[in-house]
Amino acid sequence: MPARFRKSFRFNPDHVSDKATQHSYSRQAKEYEQKWEKYLSHTHRAVLKELDLSPESSVLDVSAGTGLLQKSLLEKGIPFKEMVLNDISEGMLGVAKERFSDDDRFSFTHQYAEQLDFPDQSFDAIICLNAFHNYKEQARVSEEIYRLLKPKGALVILDWNNSGLFRGMNFMIDLFSPEVINSRSANEMSVQLRKNVFEIEKEREWWFGWWKFYLIKARK
């Protein structure tokens, strides 16, 4: 694996992102997968359908959490060359490190999504799953993702769709959650990506129980 992906980067303590989100997810790490099993299984299946990877693909998961998506990816035999799992939560990332300790295709970094310390055009694909609503500086995250993708590289993003009746649900989550909750509608997300010159390849919206989601697949 390239040396640039081996280092576990540390936070800039003055970064704009809210550390309450980091601490909240670290506290949840041990029970996270069990607590949100149906939610995670549903959203992971949706993302895996959109990943068109090859044995030469270099992939970044911006907020990989416990690495549960990658566990499913391996079970399905989806090929890749190397995959960087990044997350601000040391607790969540610790679970992922234990899970893939024997697979040298994986490396782990601990960085804010607004400032990812990788060279330009490092990745063939970037995944952002169930996390974009936790970013404060979302325009900066979009810019970073665009910078890091190779030409024709793909972004697959799935997140809450803050539109219609789900706005009420989102308001309640924001009211009682310690984390940053800054969700967008599918249309707002598409507009933001187009501002960064992404080409939208696929966009869909749907309900799953109380949750309203969007999935966007875009290319550089």
C-alpha cells in the first residue's frame, strides 16, 4: 500500500468541525452496529449497488465509522486495490481497525472531512455514507472530495433528505442530539455538487420507515 495512506493523521485542534460529534460517536462505538442494525443494513445495500470498482481501484470512505460497509463489501466479493477508512471518531475507527487488522489493503486515517491530507487525484472512488449531515463546512467537504478524485472518479453519497415531512423528524433529531445536524435536501445537495463541477450520474429519493434518504452518484 502506498506510504501516503499508511499514516494515521491527527486532528488540527483548531479545526472548524464540532468535537461534540467526535465524542458522541466514540461513546456509541461498541453498541452502534446493534442499535442501528436495520438502518445500516438498508443504507449499506443501497450504496453497494452503486460501487463500480475494479481490482485497481483506490477508494476513500470519508466517514467510515466501524467499517461495517466494508465488511459487507468483502462478503460480496467487490474488488478493490486499496481502501482508506477515515473517521473523526477514534472509538468508531478503533472497531474498524480491529475488524481489518489482517487485511493490508485497508489503511486508517483520523481527519476532519473539511481538510483531508491526501495528494490531489488520489482516489478512483469516494464514499460518503450517513455522514454529510454531521459536517459543519459542507462546501469545503465537497471541494475536498472533488480535489481528491481522479478524472472521471465517482462519488457515492447517501444521507438524510431534509425535505417534506422529514423536516419535522430532522428538527427533533437536531433538538435532542449532541452532534452537528446539518442535513440537506436532495436538490440542495445536487446544486452544491454541480457548483463544484460534478456531473450528476444518478439521483434518487425514498422513504425507509421514518427516514427519508437521498442517494447521489456523481463524477468528476
